[in-house]
Amino acid sequence: MTDTEKALNIAKILCVESGLELSDMVAKTRKREVLQVRQSCHYLIKKFTKLSLGSIGKLIGNLNYATVLHSCNTINNLLLTDKIFRSDLEHWENIVIDFIRYNKLKEAYNTEIKAYKVSKALFRNKSACKRHGIDFKIQVI
């Protein structure tokens, strides 16, 4: 999963958890309930991906990198002062962590399945080659 896909999934998770639509979150509104979710989204994307602030801004709300930096600083300040908001953000963070772990396991499982299928196909080809008297060699490049 690329960082961009991960960022969009984080945004979707926050929308579902907060009861907002994705279109509401990326809209240019300053309503407190929308703004805090958008700022939290910027903060979590910055925390869990390697995207630049400019990339995060373009992805979520078509915003300037300075706006994303301000969002992250605002969230850091809220975490220090607002216990209720801190618990909400920790809840969202745990959901994002679980989602990332699930996708890593899913990718690892799919990789193992592909490797198993390839090795099984190679074994079949090796057996078929031996039956027909063809020299079978695997070259590692």
C-alpha cells in the first residue's frame, strides 16, 4: 500500500468515526466539528506516512503546506490541554494502527501465497522437464 493510499484510508476512517462525509472534510469550511477532524486527519497522516506537508495538503482539502503545519501544531496543543479530545484522538489512532497492521498482514499473506504458487508451478515444470528428458536449471539473477 502506498503512502497516498494509506493517507486516503486514514481520511476515510476519520470520516466514518466522526460521522462526516469525505466531501465535507475536504470542503473549505471552518465549522469546529469539521475543522478538528480535518486537522486530526492532517496530524495522523503526517504521523503514519512519509508524505510531505504539501502532499498532505493537496490530498486533503487542497491546502497549503503551512496550513497543514498549523493543523499539526494545533493538534499537539490540544493534546496537551484537552483530555476529551486526547482520548478521541487516541481512539482514532488505535483504529488507524489496527488498519495498518491488518493491511501489512494481508500483504504478507498474499506474498506467501504467490510464492507458494510460483514454487508449486516450478516444481511441476521441473517434474515435466524430467519426464521429457529436458535439463531443468533455475538461474538466480
